[in-house]
Amino acid sequence: MINTYEILETIKMISSESLDIRTITMGISLRDCAHSDMDELAKRIYDKITRKAEKLVKTGEDIEKEYGIPITNKRISVTPISIIGEGADGNYLKIAKAMDRATETTGVDFIGGYSALIHKGYTDGDKRFVDSIPQALSETKRVCASVNIATTKAGINMDAVAQMGRVIKKTAELTAKDSGIGCARLVVFCNAPEDNPFMAGAFHGIGEPECVINVGVSGPGVMHNALKNISAEADFSEVAETIKKTAFKITRVGQLVATEASKRLGVAFGIVDLSLAPTPAIGDSIAN
């Protein structure tokens, strides 16, 4: 049961310690969109994204108003495009542009999943896909790309390391007029998680259901204040206990939002992901 102290504590976290919901991310499987014709594939992808995420932004805004919890971003992640487009002839750029149009239609901030998993080797489709990344990022505004080039188990794909160096350089050149912004929407991973709601490396994992709601919670300011208030002579176990309790309080806010969004949108509840990454806001960092 929630008591008055916990309510006031949550209000303090939001008003003074920069607690917010960093993102509500809808993960959408595109596996049923596969087609041998790239134009038809791009159309299917656009249609499915806009159908599934039609009410995502409005739902997030409604929850934000009702509960008074800031929700910074509404985003979409999709199945890695290199997999979905493997059997299609043509340029992957058509898919990137379809994804970008879908963000305009739905009103979301970003869409992730223009991705490839090549940590152990390339397929022919993977090579074509990775080559398309610089142009895709330079000709879209909200599409985010990611490539996993290594895992602890499989080792490092050194060919992919070399190619991604060239991809990053070309992306920077093609978006130079915008301060190389394309590179800010590109992530090169080692040990990419199976499913990730955070941009720019977000993608909807192969083992995930048809559609899910994931929530990312931003809590570095809250964590910083919690650690600042314990004794300077506290031992390691007390520090660990403080982190554990604070993380629970932060993620409970995320769970509330995720559960409510899941219910209203009629899709499964996926995960709550706690981020301690800093933001430009004063005090919103554990390194202060």
C-alpha cells in the first residue's frame, strides 16, 4: 500500500531530482512484412508501424497529464531491418524512408531498428544493408541505426570493425552541414542486448512478441541525491542497499506508466529499463 510519505517522496524526485520517464517505446515485430519486392516491403512496414503506433503519442500525453509524471520521448523500435529485408531486391534506403514517414504520421520522436547483427559474420544482405547506413541517416530525420560487431562468446568481426569505421566517416561527411548529426543516430555495439528500448541503439528482438510497451526511466539525479545523503563512513553494504532501494523506487514509477500504457493500447507489457546516463539538466548526473 502506498503511503503519504512515498507520494511526497516521488513528487520530490520529479520536481527536484529530475526524475522522468525517458521514453515509452513501442516494440513492433516486422517479421510478417517480409517480401521479395523492396517497394512492397517498405509499404508493408509503413502500414504496420502506423497501424500499431497510431495512438502511442496521445496515450503517453494522456498518462503524463493524469499522473503528473514527465514523459520525455515517445519512440518505436522494430525488428532489425537487415533481417526483414534479406530476401528483397533493391536498396534498403526505401525502408529507411518508409520508417521516417511513419514517424511523421504517428508523431513519435525516433524510430530504432535500422540494425544489423553481424558479430560472427556477414550475409550478402547484411553487406548491402551496412553499405546503406550513411545515405539512410543523411536522408532521414528520426531513423536510428545500430550494428552489433562483437560478442564475448563469438569474438570480434574485424571486417565489420573496418567497415563501420568507413560507415561512421561517410555518415559524418554526408551530414556535415548539420554538425554530423547522422553519427548521433548510429550505435556500434559489442554484446548488444536481445531487446533494447533506448535510442539510438533500440531494436525489437527476434524473441519478442508481436508488439510490446517498454519504458525507460531516467534516474541519475535521484541516485546521486540518495548516495549524497548517506554517511561518509558508510560501508560498502550500506551503499549497495541504498542503491537497491532507490532503484526499486525509481522503477516502480516506470512500472506504473508501462502498465497503464500497456492496458490502454492493448499490447503486452515488456520491460522497465533504468538509465543512469546523464542529461544536460543541472543535477541530473551521478557524477556531480
